[in-house]
Amino acid sequence: MRRNRSRLAFTLIELLVVIAIIATLIGLLLPAVQKVREAANRTRCQNNLHQMVIGMHNYEVANGLWPPAYRNADTPQNGQIRPGWGWGAYILPFIEQAGLYNNLNVDFSVFGNGANPVPPTALTQSVLKMYRCPSDPAPDINSFRNDHGLSNYRAVRGTYGNPGQPSPIPPYAFITNEDLGGVLNQNSKIRMADISDGTSNQIAVGECIFDTPSAKWAALWSGMIGIYQGGIMISCVMWHIDERQDNVTINGAAPQAFGSRHTGGAYFAFCDGSVRFFKEQNQSVMQVLRFLARRNDGTVANPDF
């Protein structure tokens, strides 16, 4: 007796229907998978920032001071600004990177051994997951900053143009060892007691991204590389919250603007180790950030946005 083989196979129409159903299911599931992935990335990014501040606390316990944003000679050499090891390098022993710290010889060497700008080495190109936001698909090497290892986190050195303490100099002008009110500045020696507004009312570090089309420069974990492509590259390690430049809002147009790949804003870490999300392109948020960027302006701001 012959078997009817036609009943054991799919017709072309049935196959197309199955493919369409699978494609629809994938289309429905993909956004959910992306949301789960982004939620995980946000959690990892928050933990990165938290661990950095804990590292700074341990540095402070060991040294009696918060780490500087970067450390170099107090005065320019031959009319130039010298490079210096950055806060990301100084806290390496406190974030389980003591071996890299010792190999870099941070305690007993000059960043770049006198070169200005500092050339990259295999050690300064080390990929450190704690300094990378998993939501930023940037390369591990920062081509905007002489090819050193990239970081998505930059110190907040204070403010320009805060209403209570206006700056007498134009934005972006650089003055050696200028204290803009933050906790991490060039050659700063801030004690815990100097944060009179309280550690829960003071931001230390914020996110930044690498993006070639919009020339977002991100940062470096190793240090400030000196004079590069005509500029003093302090944004390798630190930048300010600026009242008078609208493009220095979160995810603003400036190359040095704090920002992230997280939808709608960026994370900032406070000196007590807490981490909060601040909305982008929001002047009310920026006003609060300006108060939170100064350690002793006497203003208690509400960071809950």
C-alpha cells in the first residue's frame, strides 16, 4: 500500500507562514532582550563608579588626602604644562590593580618620563573593565588622546560661574593648580574634613563617552598627557560643571561634556559612594549639579531627579 508523502512535508506557503511567525516573535523579544541587557549594563556602570569612590576612600585612609585629579610639578616647565599621573592611576592598588600600579612605577616615576605629550605604552593601554561603561561600544584605545587606554569616567573638578562664587576668568582658561571647589583638582590636597557640605552632597566622578562623529573625547585612566593637538588635555582626567556654556550640559555638544550611552542622562558618583542618574539637557538638573560640584558652598541641593 502506497503512503501519501505529500502530507509529511510543508508547502511553501506553510513554510513562509512559519518564518513570518518566527520573525514576529524575534521582533517582539528583541526589545525586551535589549532592555534586560541595558539594565545589566547600568548596574555594572553604577558599580564601577561606586568601586572607584571606595578606592578613593581607601586612598584617603592611606594618605590622609583624597587623590588629586592629576599630579605634576607646581609650575609650568619652559612655558608648558607638564603631564601627570591621574586619579585613576593613583587608586589602582585599591581596586585590585596593585600589580599594574607597581609596573607603572607610579610612586617613583614621572608620567611619560618627561615627554610632552606622553606617548602610549603597553601598560598605559591596559584595558581595565572598571574604567569602561559596558553601554559604550568605544574602542579600548582612545585615539583622541594619543592612543592611551580609554576611560568612560572623569573627575568633577568644580564649577565655572556658580552664582555664589563667580569665576573671574573665561570658561576653559587654564590656571595652574586652580581650585574650582571640587574634590579632585590639579595637585589638590583635599582632606575629608574639607568637604564641609558633606560627602553625600558632593559629586566626585561623572560619565563621559567616546564618539567619533560628534568628537566626544571620553577620558583616560592613566593621567593627563600634557599639550596635545594644540590644547592642554586636562579633560583626560577632569572637567567642570559650567553655568555659562549651554553646550556643557549632560550629553551636550562640547567634546568634554559629561554624558553616557544610557538613554536620557548619565550617572555621577558622590563622595559617600552613592551613585545617581541625572537627566540630560535639563537646566534645573545642571543647577543642582553646580551646587553638588562644590565641596563648601553651604548649599544643600536635592539630587533626586
